[in-house]
Amino acid sequence: MNLIPEERETILGVSAALKAGEVSCAQILKGCIAQIERLESHVRAWVCLDLERAEDRARELDAELARGAWRGALHGIPIGVKDIIDVAGLPTRCGSTRWSNRIAGADASVVSALREAGAVILGKTVTTAYAWIDPPVTHNPWNLARTPGGSSSGSAAAVASGMCLGAIGSQTGGSIIRPAAFCGVAGFKPTYNFIATDGVLPFAQSLDHVGPIARTVGDLSVLFKCLCKASPKFNPTRSTDGPPTIGLLGEAFWERAEPRVQLALNEAMRAYETAGARVIRADDQFDFERILRCHRTIMASEASANHRDRLREVPDDYPPRITSLIEEGSGISAYDYVRAKQLQEGAHDLDGQEIGSAYAGLFRFLESVDLVAIPATVGPAPDLTTTGDPTFNSIWSFFGNPAVTFPIDLTPDGLPLGIQLVAARGNDLGLLASAIWCEEVTHAALKEKRS
């Protein structure tokens, strides 16, 4: 496995070959199926495969090409869909056992958008139970004794294994960024509500995001531009070309990460500066612990509202960790929930003071730079008893900022380490453009380091 994918492993590379007539949709699909046959028994990324319909669709798309019809960069591209997202004709199991025969009658909006763009839906990828943190059956392709992360476990592992060229995941805390980072691929959590969530099992609606996982940031951009058409709330602000201005938060925040993660990020920052980026540090220190507490309050409360009645009816369908979260949410007062929501939404108190005014400096800092760079994870993928720590991700799920990750190095024992880049709300396209630049610099630095 390699942190720097070959052209034939990326959506953009395969799409260019398809458009040039060097490969067919059927051949692209066949390559993914070969990887599934070779690796799935070890990685266990898929809940169900829809190979017959996928093969029929690939043939239809080849026929369109023969007529001169081209749907764009996703034409003929095999995609996996996290198993909390409805795909018509397939069960949406949500990582449970009792919902194994719950067949979706219609596609979620994001799936409809993918089909319209010419993507081939390959099947449903593994999610942790109800998209929480109980460990999944999936293994990390880089080391089968390590977790792929969660809850978009199968989506990240399938892309990393070459079983599909892209996948759709979701994030309420850190469920796109963390699995992507652990599995050495790229992942994108957009601005809150930029991608529609109808047809997606809710966990905590105030925090739920849908987003793509792929091998490169360029591929993420292709998928995002397709998926955001499903939402009327898509409203990008600016797009940046060339070296970006990169912001860094206080050292106290970085210290949460293991030394090897901090070292990898510092090396990345030096490479970006050498290539022309401007790096500036925030003057203020921010109380991120308060944000994490409020994130937990909202998440537990809304998860309990969504699941408590069903937990009481079928307790055997809920593993221990999500059961504990639902019970925790049942005990949260309306006062604590509303106060957490007021902080999230920037509400004002009766004296006219903004409840989240302590974070105004953070938002100003985000607006003053193209992106902020922080660790994607505390460390490399841990063992299979956990899905990892979402500390560096939950903050941006709480405030709804766009965040992207891609790999920047390997540990001495061969596990990927990722960087997380975050931008002001609404600046999704600008973030992706800047992240493409950073990724290209990273690839050049990795090649030089290994030469």
C-alpha cells in the first residue's frame, strides 16, 4: 500500500482513461470486484454487494459512451455507500441485526445525485452500530490488527483497499475524518447542511453531516460538487488558487496529539512554508473543552430522543457503548441541552450578549486565513477494541465548519498519519482548492523523503 496513489487508483485518473477510450466502465468495475474477491475476507468492509445491478449499470454506461454521451468525472466510477444511507432495493441495516431485512424503497438524495452523475453503486459499506463507537467487524487494511476507525469504517477501508474508488460516509463527531486518516485516504466533512441528509438514519440531527471518502482531495472535490447538488443550502464563499495562508491554533491544542503526530505536522508546515504558503499563529487560546462538553450534551440528548424508545423495545439490538450514550442522554436536562444549542448557534442572552462570544476570536481567525491546520487524530489507528478518539474532529462537527483530511506520513511501523484542514463555514470550495495544493506539496515531500 502507498500513501501516494497511482493515477489508476483515483477517480480523476480513471475518469481520464475512460474518456480517452483506454478502459471501459465494465473493466473499471471488474478491477474493483477483483480487489473485493482478494481482500474482503480479511478487511470485511462490506455489508452487502449489489454486483448484478452494478454490472448492468456499467454496461449501460458503456453504451452511453458509445453514443457519445458523457456524464462527467463520475461516469462509470464504482462507489460504496455507508449502511445508514438508503439505496433503493437494498437493506439499510445501520449496523444492527434486527433491521437486516429493512429494504429501502427509494434512494437517499445523495445516492440519486451519484446515479445521475453516472456513478456505479457497488453496495453498502459497514457502519458501527447506529453510527456510534462500538467497534465494527471491519479491519484496517494497513494492519489487520488495527481499527479502521468509525463510524464510517467500511467506507474508509474499502477505498483504502481499492475495492471502490470512492465512498460516502457520515460524521456526527469524527466519523469521516478519523477513519479516513486511520486508513491513509482522504475524507471531507462539508459545512453543516451543505449536503442533504434525507434518506440517512439520524443520530443527532444538529450535528449529522454526510460527506465523501476517496484517495485524493481532487477526488473529494469531484464527489462534493456532485453531492452538494442534492442540497439547496450550497452557498460557497471563495476559492483560493496558489499557496494558501495557513493558520495554527495554540500549542496547548496540539499537545493533545502524540509526539509523532506533532512531528509529522511540523514537517508538513515546513514543507508548505518552503513552497510559498504563509503560516500564522492565533494569538488567543480557546476553551475547546467547553465545546467538547456541549457537543456531547447535544449528541447524547438527540441520540436518546431518536433511539430510547426502540432501545427499550429491543435492548438486544443495541451494543453496550451506544446503550450507555442513550441512557446518558435521557438524564440531560432541557436547560443543559438548550444552553449547548445556544452556544452552537451563536444565540444571545437576555442582556444581548452573545453566549458564544468567547469564540468570536476563533471565527475571526478562521475568516482571516484560508485554512487552519490541526491533527486529524490523536495518533495512528489503535487496536480493534476501540474506534479511536474524535477530540480533534468533534469541535468542527459542533460548529459545522468544513474539514478535510489526507495522509502526510507513516509511522515507523507503517501506519498512516493524517492532517486535518479546517476553514470558515461556507468556504468548502476554497478549502478543497487549498487542500489540493497542500496535498501536492506533501506528495512531493514524501517522494523526496523516500528517495
